[in-house]
Amino acid sequence: MTFQRARSAEQREIRRRAILDTAAAMLDEMTVAEVTLNELSRRVGLAKSNVLRYFESREAVLLELLDVSLENWLAELAGELAAGIEASAAPEARAGQLAEVLSRSLADRVVLCDLFGAQGGVLEHNVSVQVVKRHKRSALTRLAAMVELVRRHVPELGDGAQTFCLMSLVSAGALSAYVPPPPSLVAAYADEPALCVLHLELRDALRVSFTSALLGVLPRA
């Protein structure tokens, strides 16, 4: 892909979108840690200095991509929750169904989890105060949308819904770092099966984490 010089606001937006789309395509092939500005520039057909006219750093690109990915996930999550939670069930049952839907939904979105995992330790570094503030404002909007969805199906959570949602996203990022295991770990498990007790399947680990968190914030009868 090659571009002529962007002269209008529309052309600049097209170029920004191309950079984000290219970064998203790269994440289908590699982890967040493996995405480099040099490779992104090469694939999008721009000099690195030109990419930096639109995003101040690699981290700024990925932060915006996190926001886009989170928005898209929440739009799909609404339907998944509606289909997976039985409105007439008891609060504890609905909480269990909520944990099941969330764990399945996030485990199917490895890139989103990888972006969450890199957010605090990597992506929020090497960016300006302006970029961080814009990202955090957007994050608050997305968090509020998730809280509204969760409360719609498990209203008993009350104010605890926000804590649950925030910790769920943090857990998704943290647990995704353990999957898939590196080749050395796979070989170790094969050589010494007793070690497999430490192996994590992302969906199962998320379900346990979410269920435990819900038990902590769900009001006791």
C-alpha cells in the first residue's frame, strides 16, 4: 500500500484508519510485544516519520486500537449476555451465567486480552499526557457501558458492578499472558505430567476468576 501526500482532513482520516487497520492485521499474526513501528510503517506503505505525524508512538497506535476493539466487543457482548443469561433465574445462577458468558467471550478475543495485558505496563508509557487523558476518558465511557450491561442482567450487584467489570478486564489481560504456553513449557509438561496442574486454559481461568469476583461483590441474602 502506498499513499500520496494527505492534503485534506478526509485524506488524513483515511490514512489514520489505514494505520489502525494495518496494526490490527498485524495483531492477528503476532503478539502486542512483537509489533514494531518499523514493521507497521513498512506494511502501511509510509515512512516511519510519516506514521508519527498521525500517532506519536507505537504505543499511541495500540492504545487507540484497544479502544476500538473494546467498543466493538461491547457491542457484541450485549447480544451474548441477552442470549446467555436467564432473566427468571436466581441471582446466584445469573451470576454464574454472567461469568460463563464473559469468560467465553473474552477467551475468543485473544487480541483484546493481549492489549489489556499490555495496557498498564507498556502501552501507557511513551505517550504524552494528552494521549493518556484521551485514552482514559474513552476507557471510562467503555467501562460505564459494560457496567450498564452487567447491571441489566444482574442488578443485585449494585455499585459492585463497576468493581467487578474493572477487575474482570484486568484479569483478562493478566491471565492472557499465560496462553499459549511457550514451547519450553509445553515440553516440560510432556516430560513431567505432574507439572500440568499449573497449565492454564484461558476460558477456564477466566471463569474461575469471574465467579470468585462475583461472589465477593454479590450481596449476601
